[in-house]
Amino acid sequence: MQNKPLILAHRGFSGKYPENTMLSFEKAYEYGADGVELDVQLSKDGIPMIIHDSAVDRTTNGSGKISDLSLKEIRFLNAAATFTQFGKQTIPTLEEYFEWVQNKRFITNIELKTYEDEYEGIEQKVIQLINQYDMAEKIVLSSFNYQTIARVKTLAPRLKCGFLTIDYQTLEQAKEFIPDLLIEQLTLNVPSRLIDYAEALGVEYLHPNYRSFSPDTAKQITDRGLGINIWTVNEESDMQQLLTDNVNSIITNYPDRLKSVMNKEKA
Ligand code: G3P
Ligand code: MG
């Protein structure tokens, strides 16, 4: 029997609402997603903040790197600056998000964004917050930086983790940020090596990009007992295809669309 994959809203319900804001997380919850994927980096004063880019320029009315801005400075910014209809949205702290989510049945995939800036100590800070809010059972930590995941597994072996992999096109753009990671692993070109590494560290999931993923890759991964959380699937045809593969969750900007595709399949 096919497993029904979980719906994880990518950066919250980012297809319709400002990404990585409390509004986008609340809307994902409201529309029936099973959880969200969100990105975490550290402010200048070492606070885990929820933001995708290492700089605030694209998504806010400010400029500069997150690591050069204090929490106080970051809180002045409007994370909905490119939208006119939602009023001001702040860049959330991870703690603010945990306050909101802690008593909900809602999964959180925290992507640790450590490929441009290593953010020394980020693993410890995030783990400390997860423990403080008793969130361990509802969290999956992922990263393109496998050293980050190795550190998490050393500090907190029972926290569930995933290795992110990318497609060739994205790799070309991202190469300069990830020079020391093996290309064939990141692109799932040689999945067995990545699976060996995941097994050695006790990592539970691979997070492949859907463009470099096939039923054959899925089988190789699941045969070895690892789970699959796939990103970022926004087209109905791709969603339909993936429902026939054995994936644990599908990360999408459109949780509403995925839900209706899943309902149609059921009918
Ligand atoms: O975690 C899946 C996906 O979010 C990875 O890429 O750039 O959207 O954070 P990105
Ligand atoms: Mg992400």
C-alpha cells in the first residue's frame, strides 16, 4: 500500500503569502498542511532567525547581511515589503515560531542555512530551543551542509535529520557557496554513497530536489531504510507523479494545491 505523503508548506504557504513569516505559517496550518519547512540563520547577536537568504534585501525593505544586523535592527524590517496587501510582517525568531507551534500537531522541518556562513554554534542554539519547547518529536533538521548535520547528530543523536540534495541546474548556481561538498552526492548522482554516509551518521532522511529524482532513486533510498522528503514541488503533474512514489513528505509552496491533488487521487 502506498503511504500518503505529508504536506509540508515550503517557507510556510509561500505561494500566496510572504515567505518565512508567521502569516505564512499560520496560513499553512489553516489550509491543512501537516507542517512547514523554514530556514534558519543567526543574527549578529546570535539569535536564530527565520529567513531564507543570508541578506535581508530580497524579502524586506532593508539591506545588509543577517549576520551584520542585531535582533533589534532586524525587527524594524518589513518582511512583507514586496506585498502590499498584508501589512507589516516581521522576520520571526525561531523562538517566536516555537511559542506559536508548540501545542499544535504540526511538523517543522528546520533547514539550517549554513552553506554561505557557517554560523558557529547554530546547531547548539537550535537544539537548546527545541529542548526548551519540548519539540523534538515534531522536528526534522536538514541542511545542504552535511557537517552541520554531523554536528547535530553528535549533540543530539535522537533528533531526526535529513541531507538535502539538489539538481544540476541549482548546483551550477550554488557551486561557489558549497565548494567542499561532493557534487555527485549533492545531485544524487551516486545515491549509494550518500546513503552510506547517512547510515554512518544515523541520519534518517534524504531531501532530494524533485528534478533529480526518479522511482529508481526512491527505491534505492527506501530499500536502505531511509525516508524521503522531497522539494519543492509546485506543479500538479509533478505532485501526481510523486504520489505514486514512496515519499514521506512533499515540500511545496502550494499546500492547498497538493491537498486538492491528493483528494482527487482518493476519489
Ligand atoms: O528544504 C528544501 C528547500 O527549502 C531547500 O532550498 O533554497 O528553498 O531553502 P531553499
Ligand atoms: Mg529551505
